[in-house]
Amino acid sequence: MSIDWGAFVSVFVAALLGAGATVLFYALGLRMLVRAGRVPVVTPVEFTDAITVLSEKEIRRAAKQAEKAARKSPLSERQKAFAFACAIGCFILCGAAVFGGILLIVVGH
């Protein structure tokens, strides 16, 4: 039994680049979303027999801070719209990278 090290390195590099691209597009999409004045506020999840991640007071404070940050944005409405379009584009590229990886696994070559 022999190992084709060239193919192994090729798969490793492709996986590393794919994971890096997915994380990069997602992070850039979130950054553009914040620049567009649409700060995502995630509500906590309550689990049975577990503690709540955030209290109601903390949720209200986070939402208030997000609204304040959106009002303080130095960007014009046109720039905010462009940043939002870039965010959507980044999320689409992130989804395409994930879909392409799944397609490679399912279909093969």
C-alpha cells in the first residue's frame, strides 16, 4: 500500500483555501453589514434545564447600543446601501463556497 502524497497535499491545500475563503467572506459580510448600519442582534436561546445566555436587560442594552451605532454612522445613505449590497454579495459567495464543497463531495471529480 502506498500513499500518493501529491494528491494528499493537493486535497489539504484545497480544504485549507476553501475553509479560509468561507470564513473570510462571512467575516467580511458581517463587517459590511455593520458598516451599513444593520447591526445583527441575536436573541439568546433558552435550553431546557439550562441557564439563559443573556438576560432581558442585556438584550435591550445590546439593541439600544446597535441603534446608537447605526445613528452615529458617518456614511451617507448611498454608501450604506453599497455596504449592504457588498454584505449580501459576501454572504452569497460564502454560501457558494459551501455549496461548491458539498457538490464536490457528492458528485466527486
